Amino acid sequence: MQKILVARPIFPDVIERLKQYFDVDWNQGDVLPADEFTRRLADRDGALTAGDPVGAAVLAAAPRLRVVSNMAVGYNNFDMAAFNAANVLGTNTPDVLNESTADFGWALMMAAARRIAESEHWLRAGKWEKWAYDAFLGGDLYGSTLGVIGMGRIGQALARRAKGFNMQVIYHNRSRVAPEIEAELNAEYVSKQDLLRRADHVVLVLPYTQENHHTIGAAELALMKPSATLTNIARGGIVDDAALVEALRSKQIAAAGLDVFEGEPKLNPDLLTVPNVVLTPHIASATEATRRAMANLAADNLIAALGEGPRAGRPPNPINPEVIGRARS
Ligand code: GLV
């Protein structure tokens, strides 16, 4: 039997599925420190990860390892150049999380715009004594302009929801999406600067790469309207969190919604001191159905990539399909 490491606690029935094919080392505890993760991979043929960093050193220490299946659509935890050099396949879990993640983007954006978390904390603190015409005035979504940075599958799902809010949709992306998608979404392609100047609500849905590091920093925040909101459901590091704290404090922008943070699960402690930001612990895809679908898809990828099951040799979501069938190097 081939051997795998499941690096994180996941649904036990998915572990049972994996055990039909593999000898499974399952970490049911805390996130494995890098040295223990590397040690437990040493004799493994495959691994299931969720954000655990895998680079050249980890791969070199695991000479049998042929596939690492990430239970996430984003795979910035994988050094894909190292995967390619070692002929190790990486896989991810796209699509199954699009709608849940888009829903959550709206939830955060609306919570930021309408000051839901801030007013709820105030109410819980026993401060509500009277109705006031100017209590927690926010910004409208209906009829406003939505700016989507990153118009991939999740960005499109998010933009599709804007119709019901009669919003104008502008977007920026590495490249323009197909004309029929622009037409369906009624979305206008604009430069990043134009988007930041025009949008009432900016949502970030782009992958984290070196070139996307601090896509939103002090200079970009300075372009935004004082009434605008910023929502990040993509990855920590896309926003300069320290610059965002300053922009929120000085009311350079009205509010923000953040599901992801630089250095998470630790976060910039100053974020906890500004009231006009809604903070959630990386849960945009966290519905029961979607997390189950992601776990099962991560298992499908691993099973197929290691030559087992009904799709043997044809994993559904290869990131670097060119290495399939090549000997490990
Ligand atoms: C979650 O952040 C994912 O990339 O799926």
C-alpha cells in the first residue's frame, strides 16, 4: 500500500475513504511545525495539506513524494518551481467553493458598509440608550459601484450577485475576461487606479503571488473615496495591513472587511484597535457543504494522482499537469 500524510484534521469520513487505498498518517492535532511536517513526509508517496508550506527542502527530504494535494483553491503555500524541478504534482480544489466564497464576500462587504459588527459590539457593550438619526450611518450598496480586483471564477460569482443590487460593476484583472462574460456580468474593464477612484466598494479576489504583494498599499488607499469600503477574501499580503490600519484610523476610507491577514493566524494587533473593520478568521469557504466538497475533491486528487480509484492517473485538478507520468527527480 502506498503511504500518505494528511497534515491537518479533516472530516473523518474522508480519512476513511483514503484508508481504502492508502496507509494513512493523519495529524489530528495542531498545525505541524515545519521540521515535524518534513520528518513525517520522509517515507510518504503523497500528502494532503491545507496551506502548509511545501518547497524545495521539504521535497528533497521526501524522495518518494509524488503528489501534494492542497485543500484550498489558493496554493501560494506551494513553491511550484520546486514542484516542477522535482517532478512532483500539486493539486488544488477550485470551483466547489466559488459560490460560498462569493456569498461571504458579500456578507463582509455589507457588514463593513452598514457597520454591522461595529454596531453589534456597541450594543453588546450596553451602550444603546436611545434612537439617534445619525447612529452608525453607513454607505449604500444598492445602486452603488462595485469594484472587483481579480475577475476569476470567484470574482465572477461575486459580480454576478451585483445585479440584484442594481450595482455598476467595474473590474481589474491581469487580463480582460471574455467579451461574453463581460456582457453577462455587465462589467467594465478598467485600470487598477480607475477602479480605486471610482468604486464605492472594492473587493479583492486575486491569488497571492510575488507580483500581487501589497496590491493595496498606502498609495492605492489614497486613491479611494472616503466613503468607500475595502473587502479582502483572497489572501493576506495582498493588502499592506499596516497601511490599511492608518487609512481606517484617519477615515481615508470608510470601512474594511478582512477574512485574511498578513502572517495569519497572527494579525497586526493594530487592526484590533480600529472599530471600522470587520475581522473574520479565514472562513469565506466555510459552509458544511463546501468544506466537505473541498475535502472530498482533495482526496479525489490524491487518490487519482497516486494511480488509484476510478480516475487513476487523471486527477481532476492538476496545477502542473506536465509532470504527470514523469519519474520523480
Ligand atoms: C482558501 O483560502 C482557499 O484558497 O481555498
